[in-house]
Amino acid sequence: MKSNFLILLTFIFSTIVFAQNKCIQLFEVSRQQQIETQIQKKMKRFGYIQEGKTIFKMTADGLKIRVGKIKVIRPKYLFEWADKDMHDYWKDNGRYTTEDMDFTLSQGAQLSGRGYYVSTSPTDSQHYGTHLTIFKTSGPLFIIDDLNYNFYNDQKTLNELRQIGFAGNQGIEPTWLNIFNENTLSKIAPFNRTVFDEIKKLTRRKVFSALQINKPQFSEMISN
């Protein structure tokens, strides 16, 4: 009798978990469809067309110029290593503002164009600084893959893509992103035990051990 009861409880629990996961999946699909619909409407307004996954910009004389391909990603966090002053600036502000992005896009292009560089990996850009800033995303990100090199330094086009709703473009590494939309960086995640444990799960043991030794935030977390 007891065995049957435990089997029933296990079945009920599994059913609830399955239903919850299904609801989350349906919500994410619905959210993605809503964003995609908004982006398509705005693309028409700014003179862009889509063929398959490829986006083209229409010129005044009717020429069609390839911009890149639409890619949808779903990272929970975006990571950026910098010096302590830069890290403290974002931490104090609590977000990347419109003014911050306006300034960033007014600067010259780097390896993947104008924008703010982050990674979906917590460790593969650690050589860029001592402190890790963590931006928490709020849904699927629509980015431009294989951005046409001619637009790397084109502030007008990047601002149009920003207004349309694209988060940024793919960087030179699979995990690296060049963000040109401040809404993507609107929430700073605190470096707490929960985030620390999540990073640990994402990181190879040897690499994580090095972080605990060489990076102040990680060594402080261990000592507390």
C-alpha cells in the first residue's frame, strides 16, 4: 500500500513539473513570436526587407544591400570583464543607459563593429579585466549574425537596427556579442552566491580554480 502511494506521489510530482516546463516553453515561444512581429513591422518602417533569415536594406534608388542574418539566442546572463572602476560604474548605475549607448555608438568600430562587447561565457574574456559585471537578460535576444562589414562603422544603420529591436550582432567568437541596444543591458545581476554557483556549473574546474585565486570577487566569495 505504501509503495503504491509513493508511486502515485512520484507520478503527480512528475506531471506537475512537466506541466510547468510546458507552460514556460509556451510562454517563451509566445514571447519570441511577439518580438518577431514587432521587429518585422519596424523593419518595413525603416526600409528593410527579410528573405528567409537574411535582412536587406533598401536604398533610395532601389538597390538591395545585405545586412546579415537574424539569429535568436536565449542566454540567461551576459558577462563583461573590465577594471574595477568600470565595474563600479555599472554597479552604481544599475543598468546601461540610453546615454551610455549613444556615446558608445559615437565611437569608432572595434573588431565586430560599434557597440558594447559582452560574452555568454563567464570566463572566455577574463583577460580583459579584474572584475566581472553580469547583465541579466529578460527573454530571447534577436541579433544579427554575419553583419555586413560595410555597416561596422555605420552609426545611422546601427541606430536603425537598435530602434527596430535588434540586440546587437555576433562577435568574432561564438560566445561573443557586440551589443548596440541598451535595453539588452538594462539589468545588472548582483554577484551573489546564486550567481557564483551558476558560474561554477558553467566553468571547467581548472579554470574556476584559477578565478578563485586571481579574481577579487571570486576570492572574496570563497572567504565569506
